[in-house]
Amino acid sequence: MKQILVIYTGGTIGMVKDAKTGSLHPFDMSRIYEALPVLRELPCVLDSYRFDPIIDSSNMKPEYWVKLACIIEENYEKYDGFVVLHGTDTMSYTASMLSFMLENLGKPVVLTGSQLPLGMIRTDGRENIIGAVEIASSETVIIPEVCIFFEDKLYRGNRTTKINSEYFEAFYSGNYPSLAKVGINISYKKHLFADMPSNKLKVYKKLDDNIVIVKIFPGLKEEYLKSILSMNGLKAVVLETFGSGNAPTEDWFINCLRDAIDRGIIIYNVTQCKAGAVVMGHYETSTMLAQIGIVGGYDITTESAVAKLMFVLGNYEDKEEIYRMLNTSLRGEITV
Ligand code: ASP
């Protein structure tokens, strides 16, 4: 029997209705078999760990990511797989971050959540938990990746974005196909899985959050951009540009960015589109960006770009090494 650790961090999925008051309160995950007796039919034994306090994922921050990575590290030998129950709002950020923090991961780490609390009649949480546990404890495949299972698909976690706040199909992976699709059977696409590592798990616990996201828009003001780029301690910027990495060509805009780069700030060019890649130099509107030393993010999501920058800045000092890592696929987060 496979041993699976279910880690409950918080979020809608763990909420149940109080029979008397009708209000929602967190469910006691140690009683997961009582809530979902059907889980006993899967060929695995579940243990649970609950964050204390549990958090709405909007309160997610680097110290919780470190805590999560440490829980997985401490229990890595004892369990065959991990299911992380997490609020949907920042699930893609957490999945991306865990993918970077857990190098040489050889066991599945499957995040899931729900749009409706577990205690509600039409909840999607039930199917999501069952699917996530079934995948994490599969006897036929081992997915050595941090994934998100939601609705009927298993995604590479660092490729996802939450795209819907209402419907059950809440996540999207525009630049990498799903790793599995759940219907009558679970059809795994093994050729898309990461390779099984040959080295031991290495957990990185240093993250540097001296970064910002700047989303450009028609009408962006010089004053606004200047004030962000002059923030104390700022080390890197995720610059969300248009289409394939395009931005205004006006002098003030380019000068602001050039000045920041001269001060050692990394500018990471990521597209605002939900699919497709940054190709600097494809249009005149991105040629200058490449010339002043902006780093192209290829087809990385904003969530993954945030995680990757915090990870590389936290663990590497040499600028060349950092630039090299940004241009390399570390955990399958970009197509190079
Ligand atoms: N605000 C909740 C959270 O992200 C929403 C959810 O779980 O879906 O924690």
C-alpha cells in the first residue's frame, strides 16, 4: 500500500458548514476518511498534516513556502507521495515555487483545492481530492513533479494560471499540455513527465522577495514607473509586456528601464498573454528591450517568473549565473 501525506494549508476546499449555524468553518483533516469514506477504496494509506493556523491562500508568503517545503523534506522518505490542499487563489504561485525549491524531486507532489467548500452538496472538492490522491498513489506511474490536479486535468504546476473564479475548470496551462486527463480512466501522458532524477532530493529554503511585477498598459506614466524602479532594495522586476514581449518605444520608458539595469536590477520580460512566448527582437517594439539588457522570459507564466526570481536571487549571487538560470529551463517551466 502506498503511503500518502495530505497537507492541508487552508482555502475553500477544507471548509464545511456548521450544521447549527450554517456558517463555514475549517474541516478537521484528520477525519478525512469520515468525510470521504470512498478514499478507503484506493490502494493507499493517508496521513494528514494541517497548517496551524490554516491560511486563506491570499495570505500566502515566502515563509509559508519554506514551511511547506520543510514538511515535504521531513516526510520525504516516509511517504510515496504528497497531496497539498490549498486555496485556489495563489495555488499556481505555490506550485511554481515548490517546483524550484524541490530539486531532484522523485515523488509526486499534487496540489488541489476547490471552488466550492467540501461541505457543500455540489462541491468540486470531493472529486478533486479523490483524483489527486489517486494520482499521487498510482501503482502504474510515478510523476516526479509538482503538479496541480483540478476538475479533470493534471497540470505541470509551474505552467498554470488561475483563470476562472467561478467555474470548476479554474486552471489553465497555455504553454504545456496536461500531464493526465481524468475521465472513465486516467490517461497519463508519460512522455510529458519530467525525468526521474538520479540524485537525491535537495530542498532550497532561501528566497529573496525583493521583486515587483510591473504590468504595462497604454497610458503608463513615467512618474509611476520611476517610483517603482527606485524602490529601496529592489533586485528584480517581472515586466509584463504586450504580445510577444512588446512595449512602448518612447525614450522615457527605455531610459527608465536602462537606468534600473545600470543599477543592477534584473528586468524579466514576460508576456501578458495566457499562451505564447516572448520573442525579443521580433518586432521593433521589443528590439530596444533586448539591446538594453532585459532578459526574455520565453513562455513563462507570471506566477512562475515571480517564483523563479525569488528562488534564483535567494540562492545565487553571481549575476552571470542568475542570467544563465533565467535562460534555462530548471523544472520544465519554460520551452527553450
Ligand atoms: N480565497 C480562497 C483561497 O485561495 C479561495 C479558494 O480556496 O478557492 O484560499
